[in-house]
Amino acid sequence: MDKDEIRKMFPALSEKVYGKDLVYLDNAATSQRALSVVDKWVQMSTQTNANIHRAVHALSVKATEEYEAARDAVKEFIGAADRSEIVFTSGTTASINLVAFSFGERFVGEGDEIIVTEEEHHSNIVPWQMLCSRKKAELRVVKVADDGYLDLEHLKSLLSPKTRIVAVAHISNVLGIINPVKEIVDICHAKGVPVLVDGAQGIVHCGVNVQDLDCDFYAFSGHKIYAATGTGVLYGKKKWLDEMPPYMGGGEMIETVTFEGTTYARSPQKFEAGTQNIAGAPTLIPAIETARILKENEDDSVLKYVLDALMKDERITLYGVPRGTNDKVPVFSFSVKGAHHEDLALILDKMGIAVRSGQMCAEPLMDRLGVTGLLRASFAPYNTLEEAQYFIKSLDRAINMLI
């Protein structure tokens, strides 16, 4: 498929902003939805709207089939060993909170240690802080180098007999550097330590096979990969999910309930209490198909062009500079000397360009980099080289207006 065909799959890309063609470069926050995803959501909402797993009537059976078909699709997409290892949540944040609570309840005690990195999204920091506060454990932090790469030697030095889990981003939502998660998993497993991977960005830009990575948990959001908002996935190795207590109590996560005590269902139902996102979860099926199509038609022309343009501009400081040719995805966060990131974002918006400004939910990383905020342009495979060229031209114009 050519880019024009691909872009026709996404109705929002033909919108105009302030009379100008929309150039959507905030994909690291939320991707646009394909028409097939919207159609699936409408179908589920208007033709198959019934609660799942509970009733024997035809509508409920159909809704259940659609919901569970999405689980099978995710299992195949990420290469999980068993469908019971796929838990549906509302997004990456909910997935990580689930692990932080349930894994923490079972395996973390006073004096134990949890390891994260300086580059993590708040969603992969705060749940672990809450766990440490609850359990009187200690949070330890892996350093990140000036160019955005994790210090693996520092990670090795932090691992100890007290380490209970390591949580790391597959790709930083700020730096756009692909972390060597397979190597990190190997390092941690050599010490008997499980690893959770925040895959919110990795699921979009990397071909993910959880068995190949050998990670213990992998979390991602549907809305980053073209599905409906309010959808998410937690992959967990069966050996861990079987041992972990449920995160929430309610309907469908039980086996038996009496006032004398309750027994729980097996995974994944154990972690899916209450009425689930009946219309949303099935949109993962067309979203995954869309992701496959885009991956097959992806090239690195936009990445190379924008990286080269930003690196050549002496007014710009780029954070997350690749050391190799395959270490970077098209997520660019940078500062401009003498210009505030929010002012730049507002001017670019008037030019029809949607970018992100601020701390990007990564305040500790901003502190590490010595900035109060950055400007971020994040590209998806549906963005064109012409859009990239317009962005660079418009950025130059915006900078000249401010300094």
C-alpha cells in the first residue's frame, strides 16, 4: 500500500486545523484510529451490546465470543505461550498498577527492593512508590546517560538478594531510544529477578515477542496502537499470575462466594473483575491488523530526515541521540535556546501541527536532563516525509518568531 491508501484508513488525518491540513505529531500520546477500529466499536455498541461471560442468550454469547477473540488475537500478536497469560485492562497504567499491587502483595516485604530507571513514565514510577510505601520496601533507580541510554553496569550494581522486580520501559516516551530489554531480562534473570516491561511505546515501534524477550510481564495500551481508548493489555507469565492475588474483587473474578470465604477464578478472569470494556476490547482485532499493515509498509525516511535536521540546527538540543542505526524510533524531544517549549507548541498548532510540550509525564527525567519541559514530535507510520519537511520548516519559522 502507498501512503495515500494508508492515510485513507484514518479519517482524522484529513481534518483541518485553523484552515490548514492537520499534521498530527503527537502519536506517542495517542495514535489516530483506523476506520476499521471505529466500525468495530460501533458494531459492538449497536449490534452486540450485552454483558459477557454471564448469560446464555444469543447477544451475550456473541459479545463474549468477540471479547475472547480479541484475547486470542493479542496472544498471537505478541507471541504469548497461552491465552490465559493475556489480561485485559484499561491501559498501560492499569496494567502496571495491577502488577505493583498483586505481585507486591505476594512477593514484596519490608526491606525488599524494587528497581526502576530514571527515564520511566510516571505510570512506571508511582505504582512502585506506592508499593514501597505500603510494604516498607525501597525504590532504587538505574541511571541514564546524557545521550539517553541506560547504564547497564549501574543496573548490575543495584541488583541484590533483596531485589524483587525490575520495571523498565521498552522505549522511553521522551527519548525514543530502544532499550536493550532482552539483555536487561538476561541480566536480571541471572540473579533470579523478574522483569516488567512498559511496552506503551515498544508495542508500536518494535516487533514484540514476549517469549523471545523472556520478560515476566509486558504492559501496553490499545490507544497507542490504533485501538479504542480505555483498552489495555497485561501479559504475564502463567507462573506469576497463578501465584498473584487479585487486584480487585467483584463479579466474574470468583469461583465461589460465601460469607465464610471466597475462592477465585483462574487467570485471566481472576484479574478482570466487573463489567469489562465490552465494545473496546474487540477493537484490538482490527487495530492489530492495522499495525501489521503499517509495519509492512514502514520505512525510515522520516526518522532519518527529522533526526538529521534537528541535529544540524545549532539552536536545538535533542535528547535521545542514537549511538547506532537501529536504536532510535521517530520520537523526538528537544529544547530550543531562548524559546519556551509551550510557546513553540502554540505557534506550531496555529500552523496545523499537533505536538506535545511539557514534562511528558516524566518529571524525574526532566530533572535529570536539567530542563523544566521539552517539545516532542512523535511520528507514526502514517506520517509522510512531506509532513516531516513541513514540520521542520514550520519549526524554523516558529523559532525565528521567538528569538
